[in-house]
Amino acid sequence: MLHADPTSGVGMKIWQCYSGLVQQQWYLTDDHRIAVEGQDLCLDLTNGNTADGTQVQTWSCTDNNNNQVWNLGGTTPPPPPPPASNVVQLHPNGDSSKCLDVRAAEYANGTPVQM
């Protein structure tokens, strides 16, 4: 979830879903980025770091920035977005050994999302 005033460098956290909340509306772009609806912000690897436990952040969507390229389910190139009932893993820039993760599997509001 993003703050009400989203900016680059905000660490991602798990949060309960609210219907219509702009900060929780994400989509997969044609160039394999995960972007916030209506904002110029993409899901970004902090400093390109894929080490276990690294916090994931938002950053201004930037062409040719591999820190913002994500593949769904380990496939390259990623498939079209799945129906809402399907679940997939998110991998940074084709590295199927790393996944987006909710820290310590604690699904409470404010829990950081990390690699």
C-alpha cells in the first residue's frame, strides 16, 4: 500500500484491501512493470538488490530500469495478467530464484514486502 501522497522511495507494506483505494490499484504494463493506477510509480527493487530480506519500494517509472521489470510465475516474457482467481509468484527481472515476499508471513497491516 502507498501513502495517500505517493512518492518515489516509499517502502511497500502489506495492508488490508479497501474498495476503490487508489494506492491499492496496480496493473502490469506492456513493458513488464507493475505500476500504480493513475500514478507514475512502479514497483522497484531498492538499489537493484535481490538479496533475501531486501525491502521493495515504489519509484518513478523509468524506461530501461531493470529494477522495475517483473515476471509472473518465472516465465520470460511474462504471460498476460491472470484472472483474479489465479495466484502467481512475482520474480524480479526474470530471476526465478527470487520472489516478492511478505516478511515473516505476517499478514498484518504494515508488514513490509521484501525480496
